Amino acid sequence: SGMASIRGQNPAKTIRLAYESSPDDARRQALYAESLLRGQFSGTLATPAARAKREAEALRLLTGLETRKLLPTAHSWAALARASLLSGATTAAMKANASCEAEAVRKTVCAWALHD
């Protein structure tokens, strides 16, 4: 699908614009949240405060999707596991990672979530 090709290129700006053009779309929310966690940021966007803000926003988006049972892919579960771990919610991170592994065709999709 189109979202998969966007992830392949991984331009954070393209993902953000896609999300902003349709912020209620579950796939775009999940992809945007993942980009907040995995994107390469520099300058003022690389500060601990800016990173903490991105992590909190990613967790907010992903937990909202999880609550409504709308996490669309194994990638989304991995992102939730990562955001949960970074927030100190270890039990939630392990649960999300287990959901990722249950859904993933390749377990490598989940590997980044619980490691640096």
C-alpha cells in the first residue's frame, strides 16, 4: 500500500504531512508515532526535552489507538512497546512486544522496540 512505500522512504516530513492532512486515520497516526520514535533529529529537535515531547506524543497516539483496538500493524505494536518502555511502563512494553511478535511475519520487526 501507499503507507508501506512511505515508510520505506521514511521521510519524517512526508509522514508528518500525511498525518496532518488526515489526523483521524489510524494508519497515519501509527506511522507518525513510529516516525517520532525512530526519526533522526538534529539541532534543537535533538535536545532531551524535544525528544521527551516526541516520545510523549507517540505514546499518546499509540495508546489511543490501542484503547480503541485500532493498532494497524506489527510495526505499530513495536512502536507502542518502545514508547511504553521509554515512559517507564515496563509491563505495558512487554505486553505490546508480545502482541507485535504474535502479529509479525518477521520477528525482526519487533526487535528494535526493547533495545537501544
